[in-house]
Amino acid sequence: MRVLLDTDVVLDLIMAREPFAIAAGELFDLSEQGVFEANVSALTPLNIFYIARKAKSAPDLRQAVEQLVQSVNVCPLDYAILAAAFTLPFSDYEDAGQHCCATASSLDAIVTRNTRDYKNATLPVFGPTEFLNKLKSQQS
């Protein structure tokens, strides 16, 4: 299964936001084990750096973002995706952009803690724990 991890899930791991970091860490572990393919939009590493810059030192943050882009696939972000995001019935443009990145890359689902922000998604949307449970049930 090829999945887009929303920025909030990645931030949970990088910033060790409790109690969410545990599920985020499990997701990244399972991705590294090849259980599923983790993807992020090209916007996510930039968002991470911008959001986390006051909470982490620059060297630590650079290392975390570098590790991120080495451990996941990065979905391209171009004019067509940005323009398509304006046409979606989403209240948040960034979420619409994430969705368009996922659909343009033919991904199977989106994992986010803000599932209600994706109520108009055309892809399946899971919370991190919900997706972990789905993966565990498939492995049984």
C-alpha cells in the first residue's frame, strides 16, 4: 500500500509530540520494514523546517529533515497540483494540496491526525492509529 503521510504525522515524530509520537514512530518503523510505502508531499519537508525551527536547533532540524527525505518517497509538487488544489471543496488549501499530491502520485490513502479536514477526499483517509490497526489486521 502506498500512503501519503500528512505533515502533522511527520511533525509528531520529529518534534516528539506526545502522545502522538508513538504512533508516528510505529508508522515510520513499518515503512522502513517494507510493510507499506511512505510518501510525503514536497511541501512537507519545507513545512517541517518552518514549523519546528523554534523548537529544535538548526543542526538537529536539518538532520531530521534530511533523514526524512531519505526515508520516504517525496511526491512532486508543481503548478498543476497547486492549481488543482484550488478546485477541491477543502476549507484548507494546504490539505487540498496534500490531497492533490497524493492523487497525482496515484497513492492509495492519506494518513493524518486531522481526518475531518479531509472529509471531501476522494482517497481513503486514516488516522495514524486506525491505519496501524489496518496494517496489523492485514498481517494476521
